[in-house]
Amino acid sequence: MHFTVIEHALLKADLSVIRDEKTPNGLFRNRIARISEILAVEILKNAELKHFSVQTPLEKTVGFGLRNSYVLVPVLRAGLGLVDGFLKFLPDAGVSHIGVSRDETTHEPNFYYSNIPEKIQESICIILDPMLATGGSATLAADLLKAKGAKRLMLVSVVAAPEGVRKLNEHHPDIAIYTAALDRALNVNKFILPGLGDAGDRIFGT
Ligand code: PRP
């Protein structure tokens, strides 16, 4: 299984802020954005590079650039909170939105929107969703992307439940899963424990 909990002191501190029920929406959004920057840097640490020649004012030396193209795939709505942090380091990435809303009683994901460009076939797709709870939404997003020809995918979450990691890995064992925290479990309403509540509502103040 490709599953990684990103360890970073700054992530732990920011996570504690967004877990706190007293954190207001503005601060929540700000810290989610900062978390996504740290995740982007850590996840891209070993990204494949291409080499080229750079002429410094003194002599030629070797230069590096990212070898692959990337498409960010935020799962609406909460995934939007992670986009800017990744775009900061992948400014040329495409952004492809997938709308999935979890039914409040059945907890099943309902698909409502997608805009997936052809170029996902040659790109690395980074699915962005702060919450990996049952894993239904992430699995549906991955199904859609693969149906459109995506071959290289990863999923980035902020808090994940063991159930969600298991489900996504069962359906898509090729997808590398990254999270800032692996939480304990889901409650009867399929909310992550201890979690941070509903990320979409807290980002958008709804
Ligand atoms: C939440 C969350 C994930 C999904 C996780 O979204 O942002 O997308 O649920 O749950 P799952 O792993 O059990 O599928 P929600 O449906 O509440 O929509 P929102 O982002 O618009 O708030």
C-alpha cells in the first residue's frame, strides 16, 4: 500500500488549530491553505526531475525542472481549500473540478459535476480533499479520472480515517495516499474521530 502520513512540526501545530471547534472560519481557511503548502512541498520532495544546462554569470552548470505535468483535482467543495497551496509550487498545473456530495443519511457519495481535461492522460493527477472518511468520495473521483484515461494518480488529504484509507486502497491500490493525520475511526454518522468536523462547512462558513 502506498500510504504516507506526512510528519512535520508545523503541520501538527496547524492541525491543532483547525481541529479546535472554537477556530473561526477565516483562521480555519488560512491554516488549511498553509497546511496545503507544507503538504505540497513534502509530497513533491522526490518528484521526478529533468536536467538542462544553465549559464550562470560565470560558467555553465546543470539546472533542474519538474519532469511531469500535473493536474490538481479538488473534490468540491472542501478540496478547493487545498488548491492554492499546490498551485504555489506547481503554477502550470491544470485544475480539474469534481463535484461529489455525501448523502447525509446513506453516507454514499453523489456525483454532481466534473470538468476533466484530455491532458490528464499524460499528467500526474493529484486529488485534493481534506477529509478521507469512508473513502466513498475519493474512490468515486478516482473512478471518474481513470475512466477519462488518468494513469498516474495520488490523493492528498488532511485527516484520514482507517476505513477510508482501506477502501481507496482496495479499489485503487496504485494510488499513493498522503495525509497530515491518520485519525482513530468514524462515528455512527461517518464523521472522522477526533477529526475537525465538516471541512467544507468550516472553510466556507456554511
Ligand atoms: C466531505 C469531505 C469529503 C467527503 C469525505 O464532503 O469534504 O469530500 O465528505 O467523506 P467520504 O470519504 O465518506 O466520502 P461533503 O460531501 O460534506 O461535501 P462538501 O465538501 O461540499 O462539504
